[in-house]
Amino acid sequence: MFHLIWMFIIGIVVGLLARWFTPGAQHMGLLMTGIVGIVGSYIGGFIARLFSKPAEGQMFHPAGIILSVIGAVILLVIMRYIQ
């Protein structure tokens, strides 16, 4: 249970950094910022998986903070074009 709370806290930090790097105004609350950060982390993990395979037994590639922010920025740009 605690890892879900920790994942959401890191998601908020990643989402805030992505919103800071993305030009324009994003009108979303703290909950949506955390969700953007978490989904951005999964996108960053997918990008990392394209370049190197994860260790045996892991389903996901650990993206790290930089790739998580890049994934969240990609998500925010896609969200802007959809709206």
C-alpha cells in the first residue's frame, strides 16, 4: 500500500516538472498532475525498453526521473492536440 502512495508522490513531482517544461497553461489539479506523472513514467519506461531490455523477471523497465518527465511532456503535448 505504501508503494502506491510513494508512486503518487513521485508522480506529482514528475507531473509538475513536465508542466513546467511544457509551454502554455495546463488547467489541472493536483490529482490530474499526479496521474500525468504516473502515466508519463510508463511512457518513459516504454521508451527505455526500446533501447535496452529490462532485467529478467521485471515486467517494466525502470525509467528514472528524466525519462519519466520526457514521457509526461509527450503526454501533455498529445493531450493538448486532442483537446
